[in-house]
Amino acid sequence: MFELTRYLYIVDDVKISLLVSVLEKDYNKALFWVSEMYHSGYQEEVVEYVDAIYSTFFQKWNPRFHRIMRKTKEQYKNDTMYALTVIIKNLTVNVRQFSVRDFVYGKGAEFNETTTKVQNETNLWILPTEEASKKYALTENATHYTLLSKVCLYSSEKRWGKLFGCKYVTVPQPELLENHRSHWLYHASVTPLWKQRITEYRGVIEDTRVIFPDEDLFEEFHNRYDYEIDEQTKEMQSRVSHIEPYSMCDANEFYKKYEPGLKVVKSKRVNKKRGECK
């Protein structure tokens, strides 16, 4: 089973998209993916995930960031989304260095350090406006069948599912797409936001279906929340679904993309469990 977010992205794809956006220093995209997890009800999980992105890719080059990050979370403990916005903003500034080599090759690898220029850790710390944290807040300011085209602004990353051990890669792509289109509510039902919505209409999960106690509640729920993913344009569906055959890139391609120019002198085999989607 795969889980779907508030706007019917696959949760594992959203997490990978968040990581990639941070590594590519794309603040707006990173903020969008953080918001997608947060407003889907994964508030604690997204905080832990952002912490993991920092500790895995940034901490070695930015050790002081940890202290400021902790103070930020304490200062804004009543507004976690704003704290996340601040952290994401400062991870995505161009002057803040990161490395993917330990993630890909493990800490036992040896590298030609002469190819890498290591700068001193920046003291830069930016506080975005409070409005920034609300940029991608929940909205229902559209009819249910036009909502996705208005709110799904970016296509999720679908290249790295195998690298991160996402369970859906064992499912044939046509079957994954059919489940996403036709059985989306079942796959969304375990997401905190969708679970709450289903409960409000007294829905229950039976096998692979969500059952409502009577026709009126069924109609009310679907009139409000059926985003009709199978009726969207192909371009729109491609943002959230795997409508094309799988194209899975491996650890070496990930390394070449995000750490170009750094040659491995001696390395151990990639630890595939390191990047599992959880």
C-alpha cells in the first residue's frame, strides 16, 4: 500500500521531492513539499525528516546550524510551520554547503579532496515573513474537480524511488497507476488529514474500500472531496502519478548529479538501506 497526501501525491515521492529541492537550492519548491507533508497531517514526521536532511547532508559542513535550528524550533514551538519555513529557507541559501558522498558511499570511502573547495560555514540566517509559511496552506477555494489543477504546482520526483527503497517500485507501473486513479481514497485513508475527513462522514475501511453508512453521506463526501484524478488532463496527472514507465536512477547517478567533480579513490559498496523511504 502507498499513502497519498492532501492533494493526492504519493507520500514517498513528496519526501524525495523535498530532499531534491533542498539539494537544488529551490526554496519555493522545498517550501511547497514541506507544506504538502505538514498540511496532510504529518507535522511531527516532516520535522524529523528535515532534521534528517540536515544531519545527513549538511551537518559536516554546517555544525553551528544545529544549535540555531534547535533554538528556532523552541522559539516557534507554537507555529511549527513557520519554524520549518525558516529552516528550509536557510538550508536552501546558495552559500550553505552540503555533501551527498557519505550518504551514497558510506563513511569508509576515500576521496580526492583536492577537487573540493571547502568554505567556512556561513553566519547567514534569514527570517522569512510569517506570510511565507502560509503560502501553501490548505485551500478549498475551488470546485472539487478543478482543485488539483490549481494547487498541484509542481511535479513530484519519480527518478529516485529505487534508490530510496520505496515499496511501490515492486508494483508494476500500470497497476500502480490504476490504483492511484481508481482506488485513491483507500490509499489516502491512512493519511491523517484524509482519515479525519473520512471519519467526519462516518466512513470505515473494509478490505481495500472505504464504505459509508448510507448513500447521502457517500454523496456528500464525494461532492466535496472527490478530486476526480482520473478526469484530469494527462499533464496534470503526471504531476502526482506515475503515468509514464518507471525510470529509476541509481546511487551513482545521484552522486554524479549532486556532487559533480569529486572522484572516489576507494569506496565500499553502497548501503541501500541508508535511503529507505519510511
